[in-house]
Amino acid sequence: MSSNRPITHSLLNRLRSFVYSLSRFTASAVRAIRDAVAVEPGEPTYRLTQARMLRATGDQGGARWQLDELRYRDIGGANWADIAQLATRLSSMPPPTPSLTTSH
């Protein structure tokens, strides 16, 4: 049964702290996989993971770039199914919204 108690300042602070810790974790994970790709650029698992993470964080351009690199490096088609699945997911994403701070 849910209660209709108001959200307290303490609860809001705990929620903010939790969200901040998640964003820090995500940023750390993105940095770690980026570093792994830099060290082992030919390792498709690292690139697939990075592309998936970039997609999940909304960086379509970065994810598409990694996808292109995967296609280029997938000699023999060993990762074809994963690449195709990622391409499908990327194509189903809505286009990025223009930035309001972009100068023309």
C-alpha cells in the first residue's frame, strides 16, 4: 500500500546522491572502454561494447563511428550478427535534437 507522504528534503538529497553516483559510474565505464579500444583497437568485443555504451548514452555519432570501424575490421564476418543487431538498433533511434547553443 502506498502512502501519500510528502517527499522530504532528506529523501531528495539521497535521490540526488544516487543519481550522481550512477552518472559518475557511467562516465567511468565509458572512459574505461574508450581506453581499452585505444590499447587494443583490433579487439571487436571492446568496440562493440563501446558502440553499445555510446548508443545507450545518446552519442549516436560515436556509436555509428565505432560501427563503421567494426565493419571495416570484420574480415571474415565473425562479428556480422552483432554488427547487424547494433546497426538495426542505431537506425531505430530518433535523430539527435539540435543544440540550442549551436551558433550559425
